[in-house]
Amino acid sequence: KALNFINPDELSMQCILIALNRFLQEKHGSKMAFLDGNPPERLCKPIAAHIESLGGQVVLNSRIQKIELNADKSVKHFVLTNGNIITGDAYVFATPVDILKLLLPEDWKEISYFKKLDKLVGVPVI
């Protein structure tokens, strides 16, 4: 949940209590935890640093225009809206589900793994 993005002086405790109540009603609700800081600093930056420490590259603030495929339907490269091409051995595509549905290559739409996206609904908070 995105509660840590809000300054605590501007957040009603009602919001926290509703979230905690919902978590505690879930099967594994007692396993919830909070970050000791904001998500970009405590979650995203360490993940990016780990990827980069293994020789990977993290490209931020870039919009994908198209996912180009090889003949075997694997990813050939990403084409960005600025015309740049991103190639790699593996890709992580962080985007809202509605955008992913629009960018999904036609050859992938009938694959059972990706057909599950049909039932997924985007949530504005994410």
C-alpha cells in the first residue's frame, strides 16, 4: 500500500486503521510490515543498486512504445517513445496493467500466462 508516500502530519489515522483492519482480516495479515522510510529510498533504490551491481542497467522515466519480438516470440528489444532501443538478456517492465495490456505484442495475447491479464484491473493508487 502507498501510505508511506503521505506526510504523517497530513494523514488521518482513520486511513491507517482501515488499512490495518483489512490486513488483519487476511489469512497472513499478521505477517504485514512497514518500511522504515519511503518506498523509493528503502525499496526501489536497493533493488536498482542490486541489479546494477550484477551488471544490469536500470532505465527510469522512459516510456515504451513497442515490444519487438524475435521469430521465436522472445523479446528482441524495447522501442522507447524517444526512439531509443533497449536490448538485454532479461527485462523488467514496471507499468500499470492497463498500459501493459495495450503494449502486449499480438503474438503473446493468446499465451495462457498473458491471458490472465484480461481479468486484472488497474488500480489508480499503483
